[in-house]
Amino acid sequence: MMRRQVTGWLAAAAGVAALASAQADEALERGRYMIVTGHCNNCHTAGYAAKEGKLPEQNWLMGSGPLGYRGPWGTTYATNLRLTVSGMTEDAWVQYGKSFKTRPPMPYWSVNETSEADLRAMYRYIKSLGAVGEPARAFLPPGEEPKGPYVQWPMPAK
């Protein structure tokens, strides 16, 4: 009798583990989907847009590298999201995603509207890539000439 109970418990535990594993896989796939369809790689992965998205995932989300985005606000550089996430808990990422504001061209308002479940999936996917690469270059104020390539955004109409 005791052996049957232990066997039943082990089977139930294996089923729970398999379900948890499937849910984790779904979260990673959802996170990847959000990154791709949210166009995060266009800025946060050096060379991604120029290669029409044909870069290995191991190169994703390590920042814009030397490419800056220059406009009336100054020059910004897309952050290395892999390093950013490595220093945050999942809850901190969700809170950050719901509340942060930053300079152009980052569409922070879209991220602010992302569901908690999708932000969690994004966190898990980014975290799964590992914390590699270098931090982004520092913001340059208006009038300061960037070193290296940059995308020039037009001035707003007066």
C-alpha cells in the first residue's frame, strides 16, 4: 500500500514538474515574440535592422553599440537590455516597464502600456540570453557632437 502511494506521489510530482516546464517554455516563447514584434531589436541590437533581422539570438539586445540617435534632445544610445535585466528582479522590471520615461526615440509610452504578463515574459526571455556585452554609451546633451555614426532625427516644426 505504501509503495503505491509513493509511486502515485512521484507520478503527480513529475506531472507538476512537466507542467511547470511547459509554462516556463511558453513564457520564454511569449517573451521572444514580444521582443520581435515590439521591434526592440531594431534599436537595442547593433546591426539588426541593417541585416533585416538576420542576426543570431546570441547577439540580441546588447545595445546599439556606437550608433547614436540624435535630435533636439541630444544623442541617445540604446541600452544593453541584457545587462539592465541582470541587475533587476522580475518585479522591479515590471515596475520599471510600467513607469519609466526616457528620451527619444524610445517609445516608452508603448512599454508603459504593456501588460504585466507580457513584461514578465520579456524579462524571462531577456534574462535567458545572459548578461553579456558592454553598457551603452552615455547620453550626449544637445549641441555636443557624437563620435561615431548616428541617426539624425529632424527638428520639429516651429
